[in-house]
Amino acid sequence: MSNLVQEKIDAYKKLLQKIIAYEEAINLMDWDLKTVAPKHSIEARSETIGVLSSEVFKISTSKEMEELLTFLLSSDKDYNLEPIVRRSLEEQKKEFDRYKRIPADKHQEFVVLTTKANNIWEEAKDAADFKLFQPYLQQVVQMLQEFTELWGYKEHPYDALLEMYEPGMTVKQLDIIFQGLKEALIPLVQEVAEKKAIIGDFLRLDYDLSKQKELNEFLVDQMGYDFQAGRLDPTVHPFQTTINRGDKRITTKYVHNDLTVSLFSTLHEAGHAIYEQSMDSQLDEWLLAEGASMGIHESQSLFWENIVGRSSEYWDYYYQKLISYFPEQLKTVTKDEFYRAINAMKASFIRIEADELTYHFHIILRYELEKELIAGNIQVKDLPKAWNDKMKEYLGVVPENDAQGVLQDMHWSDGSLGYFPSYSLGYLYAAQFTHQMGKELPEWKEQIKKGNLISIKEWYNEKIHRHGRCKTTNELVKEVTGEELNPDYLTAYLKEKINQLYQ
Amino acid sequence: MSNLVQEKIDAYKKLLQKIIAYEEAINLMDWDLKTVAPKHSIEARSETIGVLSSEVFKISTSKEMEELLTFLLSSDKDYNLEPIVRRSLEEQKKEFDRYKRIPADKHQEFVVLTTKANNIWEEAKDAADFKLFQPYLQQVVQMLQEFTELWGYKEHPYDALLEMYEPGMTVKQLDIIFQGLKEALIPLVQEVAEKKAIIGDFLRLDYDLSKQKELNEFLVDQMGYDFQAGRLDPTVHPFQTTINRGDKRITTKYVHNDLTVSLFSTLHEAGHAIYEQSMDSQLDEWLLAEGASMGIHESQSLFWENIVGRSSEYWDYYYQKLISYFPEQLKTVTKDEFYRAINAMKASFIRIEADELTYHFHIILRYELEKELIAGNIQVKDLPKAWNDKMKEYLGVVPENDAQGVLQDMHWSDGSLGYFPSYSLGYLYAAQFTHQMGKELPEWKEQIKKGNLISIKEWYNEKIHRHGRCKTTNELVKEVTGEELNPDYLTAYLKEKINQLYQ
């Protein structure tokens, strides 16, 4: 490699080093705001995060970055770049293009709009009045429509949005996937609806918060989450965040009269964190220590939350531990009653409270509406009705008001249309990966029964985690499971679970 | 004001806004490291703080900053700048000059040297072996000698170091102040040495940490510290830090078998924080919401820690509260026994454990050695002996080894020679301000007896805090007390206290 090329690579690494530093600062400031910052810290903090974010934007779109990317990725030369360097440059080039194709003032306008839209959405939700939010959502949709044209897409403008969260995924593929899912799951929803509802009132007793804290720390430690490279703190809306290469924090929410809120939030966020904690250390400096896609990241959190955390085998081992924390509340409850209660399936209005089965209809509904909004086939003003119609069709329930319906999620207010499909894709990936794990590690359920979660973790470390975003979603799925994404594994998993629960 | 001038001011403010943003990020990352960050976060965090600090350095010394300062402070024009703008420009100009007079590579070399020196100092202290540290300290002293020549000074090279911490203070003035203090305090030390020692073993019983936490939160709340604009967290070496204009955090150290460590650390750091919380809000954007000097800042912490927190009147009110937290430990202890125990005076080796009287000899000793080191009148290799000789002379005790002597403080390893005098100056300012408060608020001790600390806080808010660094130390002292710094007030305060304690 010539000296000039090495110099360019060094200069590129130096730019990344700055981006990494600013992002550490931003992520810590954000974590602090959401966990421990005092009230009067908020105003200045938001300004500061804005200043640092715009520095990241400046570096990512700088003349220097452009020249380095152009030089090092020039198609007619072969510099013998290491694969990791090339991959980093390609990812950075994608981001450069995405930013650069939007005029700077449009970008700024969108930030201002979504900040405002987010505030108004909160008001509208509190008032259960979609009309308040409607004009802002109209502008958000309109700007995103413009952006998709500027970004470009092969077939459907919505593809350009999917690209941000699920690179390579298209409307064409999603339509097939979700159609198949609908056809497979609707009969299951009907089947469950005819069964006797599961009662789990004991989950709503008073559960001491400090005991919950101890329990949650114990459980994530059991998963192999490294507390020397992270923390677990309470917050309002649980999240996982990466502060730096040695610091992947998780948060949870402790609620007095609901044991499950902290329990499953913690397992979920710890799933994300274990992914982040297990990436190859050489990826960090190349900005490649990130999830392959939102869907893949979600597959890791959902695996731990549901496939492990809501399995009968997991509680075979951990139920006795749980009782030791809450002997009073659970003294008359069997492990099986507990297992059924945390898995009860029932159509409901709110996505984030939905069970593993009905959840997908919340996503499919949103996907269908978003896609048509962006294509201009449905108008913002018609959303509430369209929403309720689909709820009725898919789940047989109709929200009593817009707060329980079309206004329930934040995503549209902050412009992240295109994100929702990643949630369902996460379930699909998780089921498919786990099926493969079952072939390679046939004793995995027996291991869980013994409270040995480490061999499972290590399987995922080896197959998925260590690669960060060095492999695409498609590459991962194919290399790990030997086939393309296949929704049948989720269907099979859900069928088996329903059998266990409602037999 | 012309448009051009307004434009320049706006451009200047924009630079400050960036500095403020980076400093918020740096301070939060530092706070996090010292309170909650997991172990593996440290390595990358240190690099990140380095990246952001060098950005602050770049902005502060940029061509743009230079041009703006030169234009706006040009001596032959009068732009009718608001006083706050002029003051900000002048302070920024000082920092610009200070940075710019050191060549960039020298600056970098000093950072690397002091980082290494600091590590070696820790080793040397653990091994109680000055020889290990000696070559590094030699280099630190040598570089500081070079710097003082580059910065310039009127009479003594040490003046250039004092300027960083105590602007306007000189060796000439300090020699007089400290000589007077020595003459006044040596007889007091002798007087106390002849009295019967005060025993306070009950302070070393087992004090539950969570009770201590409750107590400390209660006490700082009583002082008027605003928990909506700050937090109190445990750490190893207590400190106060300003995160942003609405967030001034304090830390303390909880020790099982020593009630006083957390108690007086907390009062001390809360004193700093109340200063920071009470500055005029318009100072923030001009980078003037800082202490007038280290000594003035220290006067506020020492006022609360000692003049209030170790007063008989304070415990007239709060001792009953204290007992309510620790009834077992204090059941046979009278308020007077407690008051005497927390004020016991006794010559000892360690500065940070020294009482209000003997403390000053620790400072005078360091000042005298630093001054002669920088002037080249004493060699680094001769420090251990010079240290012990002075300890013997001033306090009549000789450390058993270098860890208890010349190696005890971190300050020399990180290059902050010139800082120590600010500690004693803080006591002097505090005594002088408080004497003035006694004239303007004659009932202040009665107020303390009733647990009303707010009128005291408000007196300091009005006289000192709100000005930030808009006034110099000399201006503050003169405007508030009507005279120059006068060490007699401290001497009088100490005499009265000794009378109370040892009569």
C-alpha cells in the first residue's frame, strides 16, 4: 500500500475518531437526561446535544470526508484495502449520500418540524384529538415524500425509508412476508379468542421496588451481561444505549403493581446490550460496531425477552428464584400458572402491551398505512378511520379514542416512518435463528432448564454479534441459517406456544 | 452600535456557545467517570475527553477568536460595548494569550508529561518512595519555569502561576500575608498543644450509609441548595462540578466508621454549588458564570463547612436532628461534646485531615517550597528534607515517611503549582466577608440557632455569588468589606474558637 493511501486512511480514521468522540458525549448526555439529570438541566442540555449533533453532521458531510471517500473508493483503482476498511468506507459513503442529497436548509427544516410535531403529538395524545396533530403529520409526510425522491429508490418510495432501518429490504419483499404472516396468524388469533382467557391477577400485586431491582440485576447477570461494561438504571421509557466501546448501558422501568414491566423490559434491553457487548473489538474504530439492522438488533432483544424469557424452560429454573424474592405474592401460584399468565394472548389496542401473537397485526397495520401515505394513496386526514377499520379487521377490537388508536406511538411525530416493520422482522429473524440454533445446539432447552444461559449467548455471539455491521442482514440470515428469511419459523414457534398455553 | 460590530459580537458568542457545549459534555463525562461509569468505560472515555478538550483549545486559540478579540478590544475605538461583553472579551483574551504564548507542541508535551507524572506519583506514594517521583517532578518544574518566562510576570516567576488561580495575587503580597499569619498563629498552635486533647471516639462508630445519605440530603436542602438544579452522589474524592447553567452537582464520600467525612465534605461542596447556583443568569452565555478566583470559590465552601458547619450555633439547632438519625451512636453524647469533637485541633501530617488552625501551616509550607522551586533556589531532590524540616518548625511533628509527607498531595504531579495558596486565601476571605456580614446582619448567629440558613445564603448571593467573574477578587473584597484583604479577621475568628473550645 502506498504512503499516500495510508495517509488517506489515517486521515479518514481521524475523522471517525472525532465522530466517535462526539457520539459518546451525545449518548452519555442523552442517557443522563433520561435517568438522573435534574429538571433544570434539560433546557441547556438539549441545546448542547444540538450543537454536538450538528458537528457530527458537519464532519460526516465535510469536503474532507467527501474527498477521502472518493479517493479511497475510486472504482478504477484497487488499493488492496483490508475488508474492514472497505466496509467502513462503504457505510460512511451511504451516510454521506443520504445526508448530502437533502439540501442543508431542508434538513434543518425537518429537524425543527419534527421537534414541534413531537410536542404537538404529546398534546394531541393527551387530548385524544387527532385533529391537533393532523397538520403537522401532513407536513412530515410531505417532507418525507420529497426526501424519498431525493434519496431515490428502485420501485416504491417507501423503500427509501426502509433503507434507513433495514438496508436492502423493500416493499415488494415486505408485502409478501406480511401477507404470508397475516394468512398464517389470523386463524391463530381466532383460535385463541375462542379459548378461556388466562387470568394472572397475581402479577399486579404490590412488588417492592428494591427487590425488583435486585431480581433484575440477578437475571441479567445470569444472561452474561457484563456489569463491568455497563449499568442497569431506572427510567421512564426503557432503552439500551452504547456510551463507548466498553460501556453499553441498559435501563428498565420499575412499577409497584406490575412485576412484568421491569422484568421483560430488562430482558429485552439486556438482549440489545449483549449484542453490543459482543462485537469484535477491532470494529469500534471503524464505526462498524453497530447492529446489522434494526430488525437484527430487535431479534436479539426479542429472543431474550420472549423466546427465552417467556419460555416454560426458563421458569423451570428461575421460578424458584423469583419466589425467593417475592414469597408473599407468589406463595399460592404454581410455576405453570405463572408461565401462562406472562404469556396470555388477547387482542388489545396498544402495541407495546401486545402479546407475541397479536403484536404483528399492530405492525402490519402501521406498515400498510405508512406505505400508502408515502405513496399518496391515503390522506393523513383519513388515518383515524383507516386505523380503526384495520383494527376491527385484524384483531376484532376498535379503540375507544385516538389516544388508544392512531395517536398511540411517537414514531410518526419524529418522522421515523419506515421503522415499524423492523419490530416484526425482529421476531422473524429471532425465530429463524433460534430454529437453526436448535439444530446446532440441540440441548439448548435443557441448558435453559438448568439455568445455563451462557451456551446460548455464545452461539449468538459467534453467529451474529461479533460481526457488527460487517455483514448485511441478508448475508447474516443466509450464512447462519442456510436460507433466506422464512416466516414459517415464527408461525411454527407461535403454534407450538399456543398449544402449550391453551391445551 | 454598527452592524459590523454586532456581527462580530454574534460571531464571538457563537464561538463561546461551542466552548460551552463542549465543556458541558466534558464535565458530564468527567462526573460520570467519578460517580457511576463502569470500569471498562474508562479507557475510551479518557480518549474522548482528550478529543473534546483539544477542540476547546482549538476554538479558544483559533484565528477567528484572535481576529474577533483584536477587533472588538481594539484600544483606539470605543464600540460602546456593554460592560458584560467587554468583561467577557477581556477574560477570553487572557486565556487566548496564556494558551498562545506556549508553543502547541510544548503544550502537548506538558499534557503527556503530567499524565505520566500523575501515574508515577500514585506508585511513588504507594511505595512511600520520593525517588521514583523525583525525575518527573523535576521535568514538571522545569517546564513550568519555561512557561512562566513565556507568560511573563512583573517581579517573581511564581506570580505567573498564581495568576491562573488567583488573578492579581503576587509573591510580594503573599509573603506579607503568610508572614503575618505565621506570626499570629504559631502562638495559638502552641497554646492548643498545651491543652488537654479533645476525645471524640464516638465519631468513629458505625454509621449506617443510607442514613448518612438521608442526613446529608437534608442538610444541603436546609442550606438552600436546589436539588432541581443539581444532585448529590457518592464518589471517592468529593468535588463539585458545573454541568450546565441549570445543573451544578455535588458529590460526597460515605464512610461507615466516620460520620464526619461525608458530613463536612457535603457542606463544603454544597458551599461551592450554592455559589454556582446563584450567579446571574445572563452571565452564562458570556462564559462569566464562574468563580472570581479559586480563593473566592474556596471561601464559599469553607464558610459553610467551618464557619457555619463547625459552629456551636449550627449544632444548637441541628444536633437534635443528627441524633434522630443516629440515636444509638449518640445517645450519651451531649451537643457540646459533639461540637468539641468536630473541632478538635491537633498538629498532624496530612493536610486534608487538618483542623482550621493547623491547616494554614500545611499551605504556607507548600507555598514556600513551590516559590523557591520555581525560582530555582531549591532543588527537587532536596524537597523531602526541606518538607520535614518545615513540618518540624511549624507544627512540631515529622512525617514517618514520604507518603505522609512530601508525596501526600496530587497537585505537583499534575502541574498545578501555584494552587495551594488559594486554600488559605479562601479561609481569609471567608473570615473577612463573614465579619462584614456580622455588621450588616447582626442576628446571623441567632438565625443559625433557629435553623434559618437562608438569610445568610442570601447575603452571600447578593454580595458575592451573583457577580460570577465579573468582578475581580480585589474588587469584591473591597466593595463588600470596605478594605483590602486583612488576615486579622481569620486570626480573631480562630482565637475566639480556641477560647470556646479549650476554656
